[in-house]
Amino acid sequence: GAVVSQHPSWVICKSGTSVKIECRSLDFQATTMFWYRQFPKQSLMLMATSNEGSKATYEQGVEKDKFLINHASLTLSTLTVTSAHPEDSSFYICSAMRSSYNEQFFGPGTRLTVL
Amino acid sequence: AQSVTQLDSQVPVFEEAPVELRCNYSSSVSVYLFWYVQYPNQGLQLLLKYLSGSTLVKGINGFEAEFNKSQTSFHLRKPSVHISDTAEYFCAVKKNAGGTSYGKLTFGQGTILTVHP
């Protein structure tokens, strides 16, 4: 149990376009989902925390207008990178947490390359 | 705020040798502690976690870790490694409390473990 999926697993796009990444909890309801980005050979940096039905809470330095997060249901959160630029190229990982559990379950990640 | 320091960025070892990956943390409040493993181009998989109770925690794949509160450490150990253990390992902490930061993990920089035949 506790499987989290991400789609797509990789995406290449042109500079200036927008890209949507989906994160789904397949066999449990996730009250909270987290979005991370990971640059090559670096650790995971939390971008934002999203709770179902409410606005996401962004970490300091993360542009909320550029990284749009929607947590429309207890099993789905989406991250949209708007007007992507090459510096947005990264590995984006989501995680989902069940209420009252002290563990996050991670998705397999999405590799974004902006040309 | 919490911070995590993984003292070794890379650890090369030979197969069947023991290994220890070091993790120290800093926090003004009590925390939960985690070790995750990441294989190339994949997400994170939980190896083990310390929430409370016994300070020696056993996880999957033969790994274990010991919580040392006085030294604020949570080192990961395995008595005999396999080639398949080659991966990147992350130590992480989470506040043992609720509030607006409930659930947020703070990660260390990661340690790349390379097991040589």
C-alpha cells in the first residue's frame, strides 16, 4: 500500500511554454501533499505544501505565480510550471501524507528539461 | 528551524564490508528522524524512521540506525553491503509537533554510497 504516482515521468518543452505535472496517491487519501525539486547532485528542496481544498503554502523564494499548485481532491495534486525557462529544468518529486501518519510517501519523480 | 548535516558526500566501500553513513541534526524542538534511499532517476524510498522508543531502529534491506540524543546524531549502518545498495542516501528530520509546518521534512545533502565488487 501507500503508492504515489507521478505523470509524466519525463518531459521536454520549449522555453515559454507551460508544463503540468500530476501527483496521485493510488491507494490512500492524502490530506497533504508536498512538492520538491532536486537539482543534479543536490538534495531535495521543499517548494510548497498543499492541503486538499485550500491554497498551497509556498516556501520562501518560490514564486507562487510561476509554480501553480492545485490540490483538487484527496488523491490528486498538480504542479504547473508556467512560462518555463531553462533554469526551471530539474527533477520534481511529490510526496503524499496520510492524516495522523508520520510518514511521507514519495512519487518516482518527473524530469523536466526546458530547451 | 531544523537543519541536517550528512558528513560524507561520498562513501566508497567494497562488497560485504560494513558501512556507516553519518547524520547530525540541529533542532530547538524534538524531532522525528528518517533515512531514505534514492536510486538513479527515482523517488525516495523509506529505509527506516525513529519516532520514539528504542533508540536502535531496524529498517529494510538490513539497515539500522541509532538515535543519539546527546550527540544529536542518527547514523545509518549496515554490517555487510551488497552491490545493489549502491544509491544515494538522505537523512531527514521532521518536527515532532503540529502547527503550520506539520509534516515538513528537512533533508541533508545526501551521501552517495558506491559498493565495489
